[in-house]
Amino acid sequence: MKEIFSVKSGRRLPGTAGLVILLGFAIRLYSFVFIPLINPDGTFYIQQARALHYGLWDSLTACFHYLSVYPVLIAASCKIFGDWIVSARIVSLFFGTLSLIPMYHLLRRFFDETASALNLLIFALLPCLVYVSQDVMRDPVYWFFSLTGLYFFILGTEGKNNLAIFLGSVSFIMGMWARIEAAMFIFVSIFHLIVTRHEYGKQRLFFFILPILILFSLAVCYISVFRSDMINMLEPRILTMPSDVVSGYRMMRDNLRHLSDQNLEGFSPYFFPVVRNLLWLLALGALSVEIAETLFYVFALIMIAGIMTVRHRIREDSRLIYFSMLSVSALCLLYCQIIYNWVMTDRFALLFIFPAFVFIGYGLEKMTAFTQKQLKCSPLISHAIVCFLILALLAPKTLRANYLKDKLVFREIGEFVSQREGNEKEILVAGFFKSVRLIHFYANLKYPGAPCFDADAVLRTDGKGQPLFIRENHPNYFLSDEKNGGRAAAEQILSGMTFFKIKEWQTPVLGHLTLYKIFKE
């Protein structure tokens, strides 16, 4: 226990690092205040939190099949703040800021206080980390526990510290509960402990696996006693991922072959065959570009410089071997993700960036030494110059309120419907565009329940299934938009029903929006 909380372990937080963490919190709080919108996926987590709050167990996985720790934290936070959206965002803000602490202590295992603080400054100001830390997303919880697990694992492998190994495993499990991708840290850590020869290797492996065995035993007992289908509340995708990736790749190649056979106008007859054969390279390019953009290109180059700097030391340092294994595993996992559904965002790329951040540290260290040598200045001046460059690159982007103001109208419409109808029953809203889900969310936000938005309420513009859905589900409101036919399309769908126009809004993207009240026959 003393080894974990000693000064030697790097847990002491000096003033410089404290200022960086305070700056990181201030910028996240700024985004929290000035970005009023939430991610559409956030409605799923709030719905699950409401189901927990009201004890509606059947509704717990009605909208989203996987129950993470995030809705549990939202439900607990709501008991303090009393507002679902504020509570969810505060959880993200808290864990997003708290993630800076384990990252700093992790960096201290490799660098001195000043170098660690400079690296932490990059981490604190990365726009992706800032924006997600104010949104209704489970990622900040996953960040904190994953980084905490990395710190404890590295601390435990530096000596005979079985408690740190145990706590690292527990942290990884919590991170995996937040996002299933964190399971990678567990698998790679076990593999690393097995292949690394050390006199305490067997003890470390036992204490790392122990929490997993305990959790597995408790789950088996729970399922046996309560006959609960608990597996459906967890993320089953990890079991089917390999076959899904292969089938997704084959499907994409088949679709490209069909497009090639159609001789589409405007495309060379050689275009689709070439794309079909280079599909694997396109996925690699998409992954590389996403990582580079997330790191602002400059820090991606610094990371490459850091890898080149320590490439000869990796074999001698088991910690660097571990981070290299994690980085390569993350790249493979993210590559499979692209092949699977061709979706890649900056927050997904963080799975690679977290373990690779130590290499950014080595690159930044080399950059500082180069600055000192070229300018013939003191270490203090060179660190100050690098600090200024980091702030100049990242601060303007993070201080920009990055959201589409056009989407504010969805919240306005939902709140208007809520005030008009009251909160005694669920209000169903239908329309032609996907953001109807947000309107439904805001319209039912104060309803004492956990209503789940029906995806069929987003009606198809080709007319299939529209009258049937309207007749069977009896939506309370219908919202037409100019982009998808406007009022003429809405009145054609609602023909034969009693309805009247309530209010109109004007938006740049969807054009003229018209809200109709529908009366049951």
C-alpha cells in the first residue's frame, strides 16, 4: 500500500501539473456552458438511467441492448442535481477532468515533472477530449478507468506490488463496463504477463486474473439463483466481431462488384474494380488520417519522432514493450472496426492514442532538447517555448463552440410540445428525419417514466409503411419538413385523420418545419 501512495510512485501532484489540470477543467467547463446540445446517442443512456431511477426493469434495455456503468452514474447524479441532462453531462465533465490525473501519474513513470506536465497539457487540450467531456457520452468514464488501469499495471510491474496489479485489473474491468473496447487492455495485459519472464510473473498473473475470476463467479451465481438472462444486458458484439468483420468485408466487395457491372455514368469502368481490390488499403488510409487529425497532425509527427527515438530501447524496457503491444492491438482493432462498418471517429482513435501517448512524450522531449540546442537557451526557456506552441495550436480550437445551431430548433420544438401537453403520459412524435428522436426525447423529458423512441416513427419518404404506422401507433404530433415534401407530403399522409397545424419554424438545413396535432378517431 505504501508503494502505491508514495512520492516515489509519482502520485505527488506538483503545482505545474495542478495548473494544467485546472486549465483542462476550465476549458471543459467552458464547453459545458457554451455548447447546449447533446449527442443523439445520449438519449439512450438517459433513458436507461430513467428506467433505473423509476425501477422499470423491462425498459432497461428496450432502447439500447447494452447496459454500461454510465446510466448507473447518471441515475445516481440525478439524485443530487435533479435534472437528467445536467446530471449526465456533469458525470462526463467529472470523469473527463479526472482522467487527467492518472494520465499525469502514468507519464511520471517515464518523464520528470516538467516534461510530464507538458505532455499533460497536450492531453488536456485535445479538442476531442474536451468536447466529449461535456457531452452525454460514456467515453469519459471509460477513459478514466482505462488510464487508471494502465497506471496501476505499470506501477505493479515495476516491482513486487500485487495490490497495484489487482487494482489495475479492477480498473480495466470498470473501463470495459463503460465501453467494451477496453477489454483489449485486459487481453493484452494477460498476454504480456504470460510472455514476459520475471521472478514475480506468476504472482502478477494470479492477482491480475483474480478480479476477473471473482466477477465471473458472482455472475454465474446470480444467473443460477435468479435465472436471469444477464448476458443480454452485456455487450455480445465482442463474441461475433471476427465473423462480422469478414462478412462485412465480403459484402462491401460484392456491392462494389455490382456497381462495377452497372456502368454508372460519370465513373470510369476501371474505377470500381480498382477500389474493390484496394479496399484494405482504403481502410488503412482512413484509420491513419483519423489518428493524424485527432492529434492535429503535428503531434502525430511528434509521436513518430518519439517512436524513432526509443526504438532501440523498446526491447530493453518491458513497459515500452507493453505499450507497443497495446498500440499495435488498438490499431488492429480499429482497422477491423472500419472494415466492419466503415465508421471511424476521433473518439474511437483514442483507443490507440492512450497507450501511444508515452511515445508523444519521448518526441516532445526530443523537440524540447532540439529547441534548447538551436536557440542556445536554458531548459526553462525551451520548455516555455514548447508550452506556448502547444497552447497556440490547441487552445483556439478547444475554445470554439463547435455545434450546429440549426439543431437547437429540435430542443425548442420538443420543449414546446412538452409545455403544451403536460407530463402525464408519453408523447409520440413522428416525422421524416432522424432528429425526430431528439424532439421525442425533449417532449418526454419531464415525464415520470422511461419512454423509448420507436424508430418506425421516422417515416420513409417512399411512402412504405406510413399509413400503417400512423393508424396503429396514433402519434400525437407529426412534424413535416420542406426537404422531405413539406406540408403537401404531411397532409397526404394524414388524410382521413383529424389534424390541424400548430406552429411553424424555419431552419437552414431542413427548411420550413410545420408541427401538426393529430387527434385519435
